[in-house]
Amino acid sequence: MGRGQGRRRVLRRFTREVAYLRDLAPLVTVPHAPLLHAALDESGGRAHLLLPDLAGETHGWGLFATPEAQAAALLDVARLLARFHAAWNGHPALRGEWRWDPAALLEDAERMAATWAGPHAAAVREAAAQLPGLLAHTRPHTLAHGDIHSGQVLWRRDGPPVLIDYGQVHPSFPGEDLAHLLAVRLDAAERARYAPGVRAAYRQDLAAHGLSLTPAELAAEERAGTALNLLSTADQAGRARRGSGVWASLDNVAGAWAELRA
């Protein structure tokens, strides 16, 4: 698991994934690979997580070779995300460590605003200043996947797609994940091409599973989520070497923030 701060992050994500798969995932019908076994030797820096091998019955994003196929698959991601959010909306199991508590989040936002001196510093400060008001217009009664993108979904050859990788799942509001998918993972050209369809598919399937948002409510969720993702991506960039993928992601989400302000 490495050493130092990196080791602590890996340990935190490992224990979070195990806790979700063990305690929460069986409570809802969102397709996932069930936990078979997990073990941790923290002092030795070793751990393992055993899940069913789905390789023979699923495929990943890489098999979608055309722009049309990729666009359709991205709608699958949006629909699966909507199903995940609706399943956990107001769920009685969201208590204790799974309870929404924005205090620490807002403290981190203030810290980033005060200390961030990298690219897009003005946008980071603006997002931090607006975050408390933006959160007031969200529905913080669900779980966020925390790292949603096309690589976190496996497509079954016969059946619904499977959502994977729960190491960053946490209590939040729906817009955090939606903004991560649209703002962090897509550049401006991709957002212009895909975002309207993704938003429509997400909102439609959210309602189909019992959580209805008006277009204005969805826009408020996305704006709050974009602010939060801008802050969290800047935080990650501050720990990464220049030129790594997270710096490109920071450019993406800062661009999305500017688009929402226009």
C-alpha cells in the first residue's frame, strides 16, 4: 500500500469500499459485484479484496469504438448513476459514518480558498465563497460514488451494466457525481456534445426510480457539484506532479465552472 500520505489514502479507500460492499450494497438493487472476502494487514501494508470475476460476462468502455456507441454508453452511465442516487435517497441506513455532515467539507473549502496559489485561483476562491449558499439548494440525502466516469462501469453481455469501485463513496448530494461526470471527465467540446443528453437521461431515470427533480433543481445540483469538484480537484492537483492527468481535470472543471457563470 505504499508509505506516508499515499498509504493513508489507499487504506482509507480500501476500508471504505469494504464497508460499502459489506454493509450497504446488499440493501439496494443497484447492480454491483458482491464482496466475497477482504483482509487487511495494516502494519505490514498489505490488503486484498476478493470479488467475483466478471470478465467473461462483461466488457468495458474500450469496446465502444465509434462516437455514436460512446454517446449511447455514456447515457448508460448516467442512467446507472441515477439509479444509484435514487436508491440511496433518504435511505434509513445513511446514519453514523454514512450521515451527511457538510461542516468538514466547508472547512476544507475555506482552506483551499486561503492557500491555493495554482492555476484558476480566482475560480477556486469564488467556488469556495459560493459553496455554502449553493449547498442550501441541494438534496444532501443520498450517497455519491465519488469517482464516476466511464471506466467505473462494466457492461454485461446480457443484462444491466454494473457499477464498480466504491473506494470513494460518501454521503453527499446528487449533483456532486453528475458534475464529476460532466465537468471533471469531459472537456469543453465533449460537454457541448454529450451534456444535454446525459442530463436528460439522468433526470428521466432519476424520476423513474422515485426521485424527481425539476430542470431548475437539477441545474442547482450541478452548479453546487461543479463548485465542489473544482475545490476537490484543485486539492488533488496540489498533491500531484505537474503534467499528470489531474491537472488536465482541473482545467476541465474550471472551464465548466466558467460556463455555468456565463
